[in-house]
Amino acid sequence: MKKWLPILCMMMGMVACQQNIVSDDPLLQLDFSHDTVLFDTVFTSMGSSTKRVMVYNPNKHAICINQVSMREGKHFQINLDGENNLDQLRDITLRGGDSLFLFVRAYIDPLAENSPVLIEDNIAFGVNGKTQQITLQAYGQNVEKIQGDRGLMVYQHLKLTNQKPYLIYDTVAVAGNLTIEAGATIYMHAGASMYVYGSMTANGTQDNPIIVRGDRTDKLFDSVPYRMASGQWDGIYLLHAKGMMPPMYQLNYVDILSGSVGLYVYSESTGLILPKLTMKNSRIHNHSIYGLVVQNVDAEVVNCEISNCASYCVYLAGGKHQFVHNTIAAYYGYPYTNLNIHQNIIPEDVAAVYINNLSKNNAKTISSFTNCIITGGRKQSLMVATPLPDYYEGRFEGNYLRCDSLDEVFAKNNVYASDSDTMVFRNTYYLYEKYHYYDFHLDSLSPARGIGDSIVALSYPTDREGYRRKAKPDAGCYEFVESL
């Protein structure tokens, strides 16, 4: 072995020399980990997240990067190997087999129009008389920023329009009425919340829904948008003080996504006249604590999907609650996903729907569910906590339920899940390699098909997406459609 040592050292020295010899061969080129760097929506006057590109020299000889330039250099900022001054990025020697780190960030000034605008530029690398480019793209979006000096913005009344999106940075408190127009988009910054002490009217449409979501528009990973991560913002709280006029809350086609608490509706009153929540055709999805909490409030909830919350998807205590054709699915954090896209909160071993008729501090609780789906990863997805089942006034009929059989006094004509039921929905897990996200439309073999009460369904002839219900309607907010 000793006699080969000088030869090995000589060979290693020759390789090292080749790596350091700068070649002017015009056929030699750089390799990039990405030829195009695409930023999703970038809010004007706010910088984007930083993206990384690797610049490789795959050749055995060193090459000289004579110059690095940008076509405009107005909307994007770059840093190459620690240097961000383009004038200094000249005559860079890159050894054979070596690489450089390139960091790119987008910053877009306010635009002339409110619709998203595609902004483009490129980074040019001059090597041996040739030019190689990396394309930079971003969609710039004007936003109306709501931010207080001390983390709190207080309004007597507040109207949010659909002219351009809103970015709520802090806590917004509305003493009177909150009105949200159809088509409005509300981005919530980390920790942001909305408190409403009067009425709320948020009437979206099927074509122009109202969307409330986190403000991260970039990606956790290449195939994982941040919108899939829960706990990005705090929540929406509708609060009623005792002695005040009971308010009305109307939500239609409203999507509330990926916060800590979706919608928390609470009244101090326990009298005969309570605040009223009417929520239709809406979606509360992917929250790191609760989905919908209704306490001492009457509620009518129709054609809604309430899904994937670490604690209760629905918690009811006090008031008369009518749920018709809703899909309530709790698969948050269960081993149906091979990637943690949720906040690091251990899912509580609680039901998807919990009805609390035990507390004397609340108004009387009468919660009825018709033509709904209540299921999830937990075996007991529904809990009715009432002291005397024979006297409970709520009703369950035409539902698909994952729980032990309910008392026949208040539950009839329901289908109960068996342990082998795995085909209720199209998809109850997330695989980022195949980009399979949770999909709570019904599977073709779903046991929830055709089990709904047809008389009740006559009052709700279309599902959440506008499809007509069949003579034997499906349970849940989505009617099975063969062509989908």
C-alpha cells in the first residue's frame, strides 16, 4: 500500500489542479437547481419569503463568471454567495464540481390595478462569451392593509369590499356591524383575529365566495402550499354581552381556512331570545383548535363542510341548533397523512361533534341533525352529553354517523359506520408526493349515498356546489355526481 501512496497523492493533485484551472471553453456551462423561480402572490409594499437556487459548475475545470446582471433589478433582490451588489458580482471563479448559493426575494411597489399582475425579470450569468439566464416571476397584488399602532384596530362599523384583498395584521374589534361583500378575500397575518360585538353579514355567492385565510402564499415545500398548514392566524369571534340587543350573524358561501379557531360564537345571555347564526354553503377547514363553537346562540347550519380540527369540529352548548346536509369530517393529525402539515398540537381524543346539554350555566340545548355526515379518525365522532336521554328534544335522522348507536328516543333512520368503512369520501389523507389532499366529496361506494330524508331535502334542493339532489338524497353537503 505504501508504494501506491505517492501515485494516489499525485492523482489527487492532478484532479485538484484541473478543478482550479480556469477554462475559456465556450461549451462549458453552469447548471442551476431551478431555471425559473416563481413566487406566488406577493403583496405590494411587503417582501416575499426568500427562495434559494444552487448554481453548479458540473465541469472538471474551473470557469469564470464574468458578470451577473439583471434585466431590470426593480422588483427582485438577489444575493449570490453573500454579495448583493450587482456591480461587485464580476469575475467570479467557480472551481470544477463546486457550487454557489443564490438567494432571491421579491419586493413589489404598489400597482396601478387591483387585479394580480405578473412581474418578470431575469438573472443573466456571463460565462465564456455566452449568457445563461434564470427567469424570475411573481404575481403582484395590491392589498388594503389593516394594522394598528399597538396591535389593535377598533371600528364602530366596518365594511370590507371586494375591490382588493385585505391584509389584517393585528386584532380587529368591531363594536357594531361587520359587513363583507361577495368576492372579498381577507388575508390574516400570524396571530391576527377579528372580534365582532354587533351583527355580521357576509353574503358570498357560489361564483364569488368570501375567503378568510392566512397570509402566507408561498410554500412549505415544493409541493406543499402554506395554505395547507393549520394555525396560521387566530380566529373569528362573534361575541354578545348580556343585556344588549341580540345580534344576527349571516354567513353564506364563506370559506374560513387554516387558523387556530374558525368561528367562535358566544353569548352571555341565557334567556328566551338569543342571538341567531345562519350559516349556509360555507366551509370551515383545517384549524389547530376548534372549527365552529356555538354557545347560547340559536343556529341554522346548512350545506356546510366543517372539517379537520385538532379539537372539536363542532361544539354546541345552549340554544336551538338545526344542522341539515352538512359534512363534518375529523381527520386532523391522524395517520392518514405522511407529512405534518398541521401545527405541532397533539390532537385531543375528542369527538368531531360535541353537544353539551349538561351545564346549568347555559341556555337549554336542543341540537338536531338531519341528512348530515359526522365521522373521522376517532371511533366516537359524536357525543351527546345530556342527563336524561328520554327527555332530550333534539333529533337525529337520515345521518351517517361514526359513533355508538344513539338513543332511539331522539335518533331514527341513521346509518352507523362500521370499522371496515373506508370509502366514505374520496380522500381522507394527504400524500405530498402524489399531491393527494383531503377531499370530502363522496366516494362512488360511499355508505352515505341515498340515505338522506327525502322530505327534508325538498327544502334544500341543491348541494353546496349547486348540484341538484336526487329523489333519494345523499347525506352531507356534497351530492355524489358521477362526472366529477
